[in-house]
Amino acid sequence: EPEVTQTPSHQVTQMGQEVILRCVPISNHLYFYWYRQILGQKVEFLVSFYNNEISEKSEIFDDQFSVERPDGSNFTLKIRSTKLEDSAMYFCASSDSSEISPTDTQYFGPGTRLTVL
Amino acid sequence: QKEVEQNSGPLSVPEGAIASLNCTYSDRVSQSFFWYRQYSGKSPELIMSIYSNGDKEDGRFTAQLNKASQYVSLLIRDSQPSDSATYLCAEYSNSGYALNFGKGTSLLVTP
């Protein structure tokens, strides 16, 4: 069964450093997402991406965040200058709709645990 | 701002019993709802989606949606210890791109 994959599973970085989290969405999916979950808190939406453009972003997704689809398979989240409060699980998700529908199912990857020291 | 509310629990049920998980939502025009299961340290895994008023059954799971009362529930029949996890209720944002999650209800099924 196709699944979303993410690398690395765990990333440790120093405050102020740049990190890139990588995701390979399910191959025929068209919409891609990033969510984060701070330990003990709820899953929060960061950004959605379609047709090489951001379709929606949350207040969390400020100027130090960026997303890119550098090739036909990868989808990346870059954090330019990490802060202690960026420590969280970051989940990539994808859905297969060609146009947004309230019935779209989003499938989540296993996540990357980011620890900022 | 759309809100999805869940009792954090923990909800403890004995093995073989029915577990009932509830979720309320604030936006009367919300159309679709999703139940995800999340084991500790793992990612959300879709269990069921529901879009219409009434019940939807899938194996041991039944989702119920009541749009008039603005609540969604998930029933797990014949609960197993492996069902012990946090159950997340989610709906789409007004834009239709972002899933808005509740904080989740922790379920513990005791042998």
C-alpha cells in the first residue's frame, strides 16, 4: 500500500541553524501539507501546497519557514533559523484530489522529530 | 475561528466493551469530519470519515454525525488493548485546505 515517507526520523540541531525536512508524498497525490505537533499539544496545520504554489498557510508559517517541491517526488520544509520553540514532530501529508473538496482524505507520513538545542 | 472540542480523557474501558468517543464543533456549516488514531510518538492514522447525518459503520468502528447538535462520535465495539491510543477528531477549515484537529481523547482498554 502506498504511503507517505519522511526523512530523517529524528533531527537534532542547534538554535539558529537551518534545517530541511524531507517528505515523499504518495505518488499520484496532488496536494501536500505540513503539520506540526508540539509535545502534549494538538496537531497544528502549517501549510498546504498545490501546483507548485502555497494554497494556504497558518499564522505559524512565518518568514522563517518555506516549502519547495524540488523534483517530481520530494516535498521539503525548510526552517531558516531554528528556535527552541520549533522543537516538535513535523508531519507531512498528501491527498489525491485534483480540486479541493471537503471529503478529501489526508494521509500522514510517520513524522520527523525536530529537537532544537 | 472554527473549534473542535474533545474531552482529553483518559477514557478507560475494559476489553470487549464499547468505547464511545465524542467531539463537538463550533461551525454549523462544517461538512465533513475525520477520526484519526494516534499512538504515542506516531503519526495520525485515518480510521473513518463521515459527511452525512447518521451512522457510518466500518468493522468494529461506527462514526455518528449529528449536524443539528454539532457533534460527532466514534464508537469502538469489542474494544481491544491494541485500541489504546489517542483519538483525534478533525474537520476542514473554511478554506478547505487545512485540517483543524481537536486535542484528542486518550483511550485505555484494560485487559
